[in-house]
Amino acid sequence: MNQNVSLKFLFPVPKVFYSFPIHFLRIASSNTSNKGIFRILNSLLENEYMTIDDVVNSTMKELTQNRNFGKKGLLILLNLLETISHKPELILETKTLEQGLRDEIELIIQEPLIKEQLLELGINI
């Protein structure tokens, strides 16, 4: 796998998710309380990756050069991106997230343009 290719070319995450906060990716985990995922996503935040757009427009090389983000973190992140790209309906599975993030995502999905794009993906809100 080419380390210098933007992740968006490797994982077709629907563009509608690009504006979502990085912690939204926890929905793609089978274990949303996994401390490793929290550490990885917090590391991304510390390195100014705030949204999914920030992540998918980065390369693997760029990500692994960030402080507190290594190869293991990259593998977990790639798994999360792969899951969300294949199962975009996970957007409805926010019950395991803390209330603040749930509220933030609820606001985002109520925006008319976002709502329209979700409907195009076959996701009824």
C-alpha cells in the first residue's frame, strides 16, 4: 500500500461524513469503549485532525509522523475508515456515544444538505 496516497483514495468514506467530528469514527468500532480508540482519536485531535475530512485527506506517512500516533494507531484508524466506508448506515448507531457527541451529530444530520446526502446513500433519518 502506497504510504503517500491520501486515505480518501484507499477508503471511499462517503463525503457526507467529511464534516463530522473525528470522534464519530468510534461508531465504526465493535467496542466503542476501547481505550485504544480513545487514545488514537485523542492523538489525532492533539495533532489538529478535527474532522474526518482532515483524516481522509492525509496520507499514512503523514499520520504516522504525528506525535503519539504509530503504526498500531494507523491500523486501527484504517479499520475504522474501512468499516464506515462499507457501512455508512452506522450513522444511526449513536447510542453508545456520550450525550455531547450524540447531540453534535444530531445537529449535523439535521442540516438540509447533509440530510439530502444521507438520503441519497439510502439512510433515512
